[in-house]
Amino acid sequence: MFSRFLRKARKLKMDKSDRLCNALYKAGLEPYIPGRTYYILADISRLPGNSSKERDMYLLGKTKGACVPGEAFFHDEGGENPITNTKP
């Protein structure tokens, strides 16, 4: 019974991830999908702003959808361009 629950939960997560990735592609943003994680990163380097936080705030103002700046995940220059939606 628990394994059936896990299969359903995994399928639901994958369906949501697929929808989010498709939306990112349509918006011209490249998604990065790390294996076995609950988050998706997107390259937002083409959006206005000097940091991932500024770009995230721009996206929030345009879409009303909140994301987490890549700077919250990376402590070097790797956090400059990605953002993540922690609940795909």
C-alpha cells in the first residue's frame, strides 16, 4: 500500500514538474532539473537585473509568482542566474 502511495506521489510530482518546465520553455527560460530533488532551477540571465534577487523581483512583479533566488542555494558565482520554484 505504501509503495502505491509513493508511485502516485512521484507521478503527481513529475506531472507538476513537466507543466512547470513547459511553462519555463514557453517563457524562453531554460530549466535545470536536478535529479531526485523537489525543485527546478531556471536560467533567468536574460531577465533585467544585476543579481538573481533583482531578476526574481522583476519576475514577481510581472507574474505574481514568487521564486527563490539562486543566491540562496549557491555561495559563489553559480547563484547569479538561476532561480527556483520550490513547489513545482
